[in-house]
Amino acid sequence: MQPTEFSTRLSRLVDELHLHFLLQLTEFLIGERTPDDFTYYLKQKGYVQPVLDAWAAHARLGKDREDSALLRRLNLHPIFTPEIAGAVISALHQGEHAAGHLRDNRDVQEAVHHLRVAIRTEALLREVLTKDREPAIAQELATVDLEVVDYNGQGIPVARLRDVFAAIVRVAEEIARFEGVDDPAIRIHLIESGSSILVVVSGAKKVIETIHKLLKDVWARIVLMKFDNFDRTIQSLDGTVQLFERIQEAEAKGALTPEDAARIRHVVQTEMETLIHQGTALKEDLAAEAWDGPKLLAEAREVRLLGPGEK
């Protein structure tokens, strides 16, 4: 699939599923959007038909192999269940009084999170395909340079870039939650670098710094793997990655619930594994003269990053 075709497919998915509407609706139901903000939908556009249309579109798109794979990658399938549809419509029958009605519904809270990720991913990819090759980076934002390695000299498949972008967005969203940053402000800038691709990620300083340290810690495990003689399996990242130590401390102090801590840890571990398996690491680490970075990364693609019990 060509980049423009993929961008068109993703934009169509966002439009046909009414994701912008559903995000505003669910934000309203968990109390993050005031009744005044949602008056247009409640009084003029209505609410039942867009919800029914979105669920019908999901059933239709789910029959297409590529659309279904994209929905699964963005974690949108669990949102379109009869239970959530029923809860949303039932709550909205109360009109303006429904604000905050589903504040304690964890399924709806998770739906808000995944809707935000999907919408930002679509906007990010659309921006990547239309922006200049070397855009100016706003001074107030921090950046981190990643490299996606071309292993066979035939270029980077669009599917790999799609998974890399989605992984970056999901990690940034979870880190922003953990760091107390309202908007990670993630932007991706592609700059060709030979056959491989340099991906410059900009965003909120605290989020980018945490991502950089996370990638550094994971790379240290990959380097150590070269010298390990025991079963060549990277053990659980807990205890070797500073972010996970901070998550454990926050949970112990009660700043994070056990459920939130487990979710953040799982998402970060899973998406770090995705980045490695898609041949992506810090440019500075791949360029280090002490080892053959691309070769180490290629070997790590065949190794499990998640330890036992972390699935």
C-alpha cells in the first residue's frame, strides 16, 4: 500500500466511524467536556443517529481485512461493543444532565484514550505526508532522533512506518498521563537518510525526555544481550528501566492505581517491543562505533522483550 493510499484509508476510517464526534461525546460523559461544549450535538445534530452510524460503519469496515487490521492496531475494536453503545445512548437520554454520568466507567475512560490515540495518529500521518522534508522545529519543544533501518536495501515498507508511528503515539500518550502532561504535542518529521529513514519526533519536553531515557535503557539491554550466554532471551524490563522503577514507586505511594500501573507498563513494554521488531532505535545508538548497531537491532528483532507474566 502506498503512503497516500494508507493515509486515505485511515482518514476514511476516522470519518466513517465519526471518531471526532465519539471522542467529544465520551469526554462529555466522563465529565471532561461541559454541557455547553456539547450543546450543538445534543440539541441540533442529535446523538443517537451518529452513534448508530458509527457502530454500523464498524461492522462494515470489520469485514475488510486491511481495515480490520488497522482497527485492531489502533485498539478500536473493543470500543464498538453493544455494551458501550447501550451505555452511551442510555446516558445521553438524560441530555445535558448526562455530563459526567459515566465518570467511573473504566471501559468508557479507555475508549476516550484510544479514540485520542487514533485521531492523533491520523492527523500525524497526514501531516507527515504533506509537510516539507526538513521542517523547522519549534524551540519550546524537545526532539529525539530515531532511525528506521532498511535491512534489505529495498526501502521501508509503509506497514513498518505505520506500526512505528502508532507505537510512538501510544507510548507518548501513556507517558504523558504518567508525567501529568495534558497534551504530549507529538509531531513526526521524516528526513531521508540513505536507504534508512530518520524519524525526528518532537513533543512536550518532559514526554520526549522520558521517551529518550526509555529508549536508552532498552538499548542497554540489547547491547548486554550480545554478551549474555544464557538463552539469549531479554528478561523482563522491570528493574533495568528507570521508567518502570518510577511507575512502581508511584504505585507504592498510591499515586497510581494497580490497574493504571499495570496498563502503563504493559503498553510501554509492548510498544517498545514493536519499535525494536520494526527495526527502530535511537540514531545515536545505531551510529555508535563500539558495535554494529543495525546488526544488534536485527538480532534483537528475534528476541522477546517481555518477560514471563508481563503479557
